Amino acid sequence: MPLTMILKIGLESSPEGRWLAVMLSDEVELVDKTEQALLD
């Protein structure tokens, strides 16, 4: 579990890995941020 969280945090910080962070997350806020980043 801790390694997964470290991986998720690392992926959230890079635009290329953000989609994978969304898959690892159960938070709707992260999904919204990713969709907004894709639209920009």
C-alpha cells in the first residue's frame, strides 16, 4: 500500500503519468483536474 501511494503521487506530478494516477485513485477531484488539463 505505501509503495502504491508513492507511485500515485509521483504520477500525479507529471502530465504523462497523470492518466495512470487517475486509474489508481478513487478521488473524483483528480479526475476533474485531469479532464481540465486535457482541455487546455
